[in-house]
Amino acid sequence: MLIAAAALALYAVVLAWNMGACAGGSDASGYFNHARLLGEARLHVPARTLAVLIPTPEESYLYVPLGMKPAPDGDGLVPTYASGLPLLILAAQAFAGWTHAADWTLGIHAVLGVLLTYAAGRKFGLSVRWSALAAAVLATSPLYLFMSLQAMSDVPALVWSTAAVLAAWNARERPCWAGAAGFAVGIAVLIRPNNVLLAAPLALALGLSPRRWLWLAAGALPAAAFFCAHSHAAYGSFLATGYGDTRSSFDTALAGLTLRHYALWLPRLLTPIAVLALGLPWIAFTERRAAAVLGAWAFVYLAFFAIYFNTHETWWYLRFLLPAAPALVVGGLKVARGIAVRWTRCAPRLAWAAALALTLVSAVHWTRKLDALSIGRGELKYARTADWVQAHLPANAVLAVMEVSGAMFYYTPVTFVRWDQIEAGDFGRIASAARSAGRPIYAVLFPFETGVALNERMPGRWAKVGSVDDVTVWLWNGP
């Protein structure tokens, strides 16, 4: 226990050293802006506009930062992303302040995710050693580290999803645990609405008892009430989300690509142990309920995101599967232990040591190769760029931005236009409006934006006036 406590403390220090949960790109800035609006008890905020420039219908997002959208009723802007993580950040700012609220939120959840994975191992029949190994597989995963160091909802989603399943599992012994399961799944759905997928493992864990289901409903009621009130206030409908109609984002034709992506990356990100979860039907002969709950928990996420349009594009899009990661790891270890004992006649301790060695070697190799620990420090340049803009540019400047738009909206009072919403040939109208108002135009761009923004969408004489890391700042000097 002392070794485990020391390891967990060291892990927390590593997380803190590399943490960079700030208002960064679309998701991160969206959560921060959402949290601030919730703290102000409102969900609508006016756009910052040039009075002399009215956007055309094709430019409806001209003044809209990433992570926000025009309100359906025309009353300013509303958040795009779900409310769960912003609520957690808002709660943390009470003791950590806005500067470090998200750092604390992500750090605490990252540690809790490791502890809950250990608890899942114990609940589903693993010994202390094998449960500790399950926790180590998750803690050292490049994907888990990558998503723990920035303001994203995937690790909190894992924590509350795992808590919901474990509480539902306990409800067979004490029905009141179903109330805790309902509360946890309610938070999980607020964090990410597709966590309604937990209905499958929860149903298997709870069984058919009406009493347990009533407890579940009672526990979920506060989150459900908040969801409906929030959705109606922001989007005009009790069941709407900021994502809108997402049906076009799913296509069964993508399943083959995504399954190959799973086969390539899951063994790298969660070690080959996770793949062994495919053998859960084998242990169902002796541990039917555990195999059913773990299998359903993993399957619903794997199947749902197999047809999502982003999942197969890059390794870190497997973050969508993180709420099911404990099921994959614990299930895989249960199968691995069974294979070691029954088929290879290997001593359990020898098999455990081999699995631990595999975990550590794989983690070190892939964390370095994917540079997973650097993402937090990389995110901080959004805040530094906002500080630079406020320190060096005139207060009446108009910025042409895209990637940093959410950060600029959160950290600064500046007016900006989205260059990606400007059609080629239309920039002259915007430049004339700014010039007639006596306001200079600057562009703040990441490297991947520079060519398209300055040469295609906003042609003219641009002079570089500053930079923050690889983010460059340009002054427009006329056509």
C-alpha cells in the first residue's frame, strides 16, 4: 500500500508538472466560455461586432468564436459543447480560481480514473495485484495521459461512467447504490450526451428489480432536470444539444476503416491486454454476470464510434472510447489471467510480472513516440498569445482569426472576424469597413492557417509584427 500510495503521488506530480488545461482550441475554449457563462447565470452572450459591417447570410459565423454558435432565437451566441465539464470547472474555481480551475478539475479526475479502474478490477473479481495492474495500464496509457493534460471532457467522462457502473454493480447488495449510479450517470450524460450508452451495462448490473430502477431514476433526476432547463434556455428545446442534428456524422460504411484503426491503435494505447477483452465470452461460463456487464460496457462504445466520421482519422480520436477503457482493461486482464492459469500453466505471479513489464515498456515507448506529455505545455500558448495581443496591439484592433478565436473571446475583449468564414474576394468589404471605422486589422494565425488565410481568403500586403511560439501576428497594410 505504501508503494502504491507513493506511485500515485508521483503520478499526480507528473500530471501537475505537465498540465496545461487552458482555453485553447475549439473544445477547450468552448468549455471555458461555457463555464464563465454558467458562473454569470446566463447562456446567451452578444457577439463582438463591427457596427458598420453586417454579415451576409453566408457569413453567419463571421463573429462567432470556435466552441460557440448563433443562438437559435437570434439572441447573441450560445455554447456548442455540453455543460458537464463547464459545471465541474465552475465548481473548482470556487477554491482554485479561474486561472487553475480546469487544471484542478482534470488533475483530480485523472487520479480518480486510476483509482476507479483499480476498484473496477476488484469488483469484477481481480486480485489486488491484478487490479493494480489494471490501474497501471490506464495510468500509463499515452491516450489517457494526453487527454488528462488539457481541458477536454474525455477523462471526466471515464470517471463518472465508471462510477455509475460500479455503483450499479453494488446495487444488487444494497438498492440505494442504484441512486448513486443514477447520479453518476446523470453527470456522465451532462459531460457527454452519448454516455446514454451506459444504459446497456447498467441494465445488466441492476437486473429487473423495480426498486433499484426507482432508485436509479431518483438519482438521475437532478441532472435530467438541469439538462432540460439548460437546453431550453440555450437552444429552445428541452431535449436539444448544442451539437444539433448529428445524424450526418455517422455512416456504416466507415465501420471497416474504424475497425482496422482499432486493431492498429488499441494495442498501442492500452497495450495488447485491451484486445484480450474480445475473449470475455470465454469467461462467461464461470463468471456470467461480470462478463456480460464488462462486455456490454465495452461493446456499446466500440460499436457506436465505429461508424462515427472522425474516429478512424488519427490515434487521439480514440479518446471517444475512454469511458469504456476500464471495461477493456479489466476484461482483458481477466482473460489474460485465465489463459495464464488454464492454458499455459504459468504461475499467476509470473504472468502478472510479464504483463506489468509489457505495460511499462509499451507505455514508455508510445508515450515518447507520440509525445503525449507535451500537449499541456502546447496548449498554454493560446493563453500566452492572448496576453501578447493585449500587451502589444492597439485596443481598437480588429483581429482576423480562426484557431485562436475561442481563446481570444475568453481572455480578451478584442473584436475579431473569422477568416475561414470569408469567401475569396469578400475581404475587401471587411477591410473597408474596418478602415472607415479607423481600426487596424491584424491576423493571428497558427502555421497551418497562414497560407490559406493570407494568400487566398485575405490577400493584401501583410507584415509580420510578432510571434508567440509558432503562432504569428500580421498587420494588414492595404490591398
